[in-house]
Amino acid sequence: MENFFNNTNQQDFTPLETQYDDLKDNYKQIFVEAAESIRSEVNKFKPSNPCTVCTVKDCKIEKKDVFTPYPPNCAYREWQLKILAFLAGDYRQKLKNTYKMMMDKKSEYACSRCGACCRLAASEFSYPQLKQKAMKGDKFASDFVSVFVPFEKEEDAKKVNPEYFQLLNELVEEQKIYYYYCPKLSGNECSDYENRPDVCKDFPHNPLKLLPSSCSFNEWKKSVSRTAMMLKAKVDIIEFYKNKLG
Ligand code: SF4
Ligand code: SF4
């Protein structure tokens, strides 16, 4: 393990277990904040005193909540439709801008070329599944199988980076996970750097991804993780609104 970290200062990195626990604990709280924030936005469209002018006979709806089913000619149904349009329009654009800012910030950090992401990569898909996805036009899968090959035994993957291996295993819990490595890595250097595919150039593709502790993008991840979690929570909540109100 000494050699493995020789390009990095280990003291700068949060241990992986802590990263994962922090993510889980923070996400619950952030999800509640995101739900409250969206609720406050959608409440701005809530009609005031619509029932005083409503012509629907014998309305029995007592709880005038955003998720209550309303008849088509009800002002609260109009409210729900406005919410759907808002979430799919202005609000979605706002989230897209935040996403872009977060990804742009990544350019402030540089790969320290520790080689950890080339030595051990994980996927929920087996090699034949990835090849099939690649044949169907999935760019990520196509890039991935163009360089990565599967470890023959999980034990071999574990030896490469036991800490990262354990963390990835814990993350997916009961789901099967497949481990890969790139044979083009020579020492800590890519032997085909100029031709490496986007899957390598863009790593890490997302700040919520678990990273090896030696990865210099952990600093980027730390600086945007709250934003990333808030975005994820909002996207999940919007999906919930769409399903309930659509
Ligand atoms: S092609 Fe190069 S950069 Fe990509 S995984 Fe292989 S060694 Fe790493
Ligand atoms: S992206 Fe991160 S893990 Fe991969 S080589 Fe660069 S610093 Fe290491």
C-alpha cells in the first residue's frame, strides 16, 4: 500500500468509511430540506379562497393538500397543473444551471495520476451485459469495455485496494457487483494516454460517486457534495410530484 499512495498525501484525505457514513447521514437531512424548499415554491401558486367562488356542487374534499386528488374543474387542480409546468420548466432549468456550475468547478482540480481508478473499477453490470449495452449504442458501456477487463476472482480485486473494495461492497449491500481493471496501466501511468476514452477523461463523472481515497478529486467532491446531494434530492422529489400529480 505504501507504493500505491506514493503520489499523494494521505493525510489530506478523509477515510473512505467516513465519507460514506457522512453521505448517508447528511442525505436524510438534506432530503427534508429539499422537500421543504420545493413545498415552499409550489405553495406560491396555491389559490387563495377558491372554494368561495367554486361552482362544483357538494364538494366533500376537506383536506386541501397539494397531493389530494381534485376534480378537473377545481381551482386546486389548476394549482397542481401549474406546479407540474413550473417543475418541468423554470425549476428544472434552475437545477440544470446548478448542475453545470458544480461540474464546471471540477476543472479547478486536476488528476494526480495515482492510477487508482484504472486499477479497480466497479460496475453493477457483468462484462457480457456491458458488451451487450455497448452493442446497443450505450456510449459509457462502449468506452468502458474498450479498456477495462474483468478480474478473474473477486479476491484479486480486493488485493488491489482492500479499503475501496470493502466500501464498494458495503454500498451495494445485497446487489452483485463486478470488478474490473485496465491492462493499459503501466506503473501509475496510462500507456495509451492520448487515446484514452471519455470514460477515463471524465472520471469522476459525478461527485456522489465513491472515490478511492488517493483520488485528488476528493477535494472537488467535498466542496460540492452538499450541492450534489441537494440536487439529487430535488430531482427525486420532482419525480415524486410528477407521479402523484401527472
Ligand atoms: S486507458 Fe489509461 S486512463 Fe483509461 S483506465 Fe486504462 S490506464 Fe487508466
Ligand atoms: S482520477 Fe483520481 S483516482 Fe483516477 S488517476 Fe486521477 S487522481 Fe487517481
